[in-house]
Amino acid sequence: MSSLPPRPSVRSVCAAPVRLQTYRHLCYLALVFPLGFIYFNVLVTGFSLAIPLSVMLVGVPLFLLTLLVARGFAAVERRLTGYLLDADLADPSYPFLDGSPVERTKALLLDGTTWRECLYLLLHFPVGIVAFTFLTTGLTVALTLVATPLLYDAPGVRIGFFPGGSVTVSQSLSVPWGDLLVGVDVVTTVSQWAVDSFADALLFSLLGLVGLVLTLNLVNAAAWLLAQSAAFFLGDGTARDAS
């Protein structure tokens, strides 16, 4: 049986920045992109070479070797998922380890777990791109804002809001009064806002803390979803049966 982490709660959301598990989730999301890149390139290269070469029979052992490598990659993913995502996934059966060569080949090809694992590993790459973009953007912005009091008066450093042009925000409020429509329009134009005082720096730092807590909670939410995905593709079938 597979054991999955519990759903996020109000308590876990508030305590996200001080939970060790949050930073394990962070490590896992940071590994998704490089590992996904390796999985994708190895499997795509193996299959793309094996399929056209199968007419000369050379591609058949290469195809089987690629499937075995995929099973090995999936085993590594189970261990990472268990340690970093706190999802204890039961190992599947490996029917291709016993029997004659023909029986082993048939067991490898006909085992649905083989193809679920291949799909999971191939999907790891696009998921890794999204995770890498999210982490680099969210954490960089949040940590920069948190450090604003230390950076705002440093030589050559400018922190603030610097749009390419002026930004105009228009707000209006209208109330019907008889045959008239009474209202007020407020138009605000912002060209830039540079942090040039310690008070502004503290405000930016507070915004950064809020952003950091939000980012870490999104990390935990993403890790929970990835654990569910791993249970579906790499687990012993419990998650699929439940769905």
C-alpha cells in the first residue's frame, strides 16, 4: 500500500516557512527540471534510435534496454518521492526478472507499469520547466524584496517600480440622484516609484515576507500535487483504483 502526505491545512499553511518538510519540497522542485531533462533526452534518444533500427533487428535490444533504463529511473523517482515529498510508494512487481528470455521480454512489454513509468518520466521535463520558472521568479522577487532595507542605499542599486512608461489608473464611482448621475473620477498616473527611504524599504520588505510565505505555500501545494501524480503513475495501483 502507498502512503501519501496529508492535504494542506490552515496550520500547515501558516507554519510553512518554519517546517523542514517545506524545504524538502523545495529541493524536490529544484531537482525536477535537471532530472526531467535527463529522463527526456535518454528516453527520446533511445526510442528514436531503436524504432527505425528495429528493421535490422539491432533496434530490438536497444528498445528493450531503453525500457529497462526507464524502469530504473522510475525506481530512483520512488526513492526521491519518498524522502523529499513524504510519499511512501510501494514498489511494483517486476515480472520480467524471472523466466526465460522470451517470457521476460513479453512481461516487460505487456506490463502496464512499464508504460505508465515511461509516460511519467517524459512528462517530468515540461513539469520541470514550469517548476524551474516558478522557483526562480517567485523566490528571487520575494527574497530581493525582503532584503530591501539592506540594499536600497547601496551604490548602483535601484529598487522600486520602474515601468517602461507611465501607468494610468482610473477609478470612478457614480450614484444616481433623481435624473442626475453624481459621481467622482480619480485618475492616478505613476511613472516610477523608487525606494529612497528606510520606511519605503521596510514596506517593500514586508511585501517580500508576504510574497515569500505565499511562494513557500505554493511550493507545498505543488509538491502535494506531484506526490499525487507520482502515486498514480508509479504507485501500486491504489491511487488509480480510488479514482
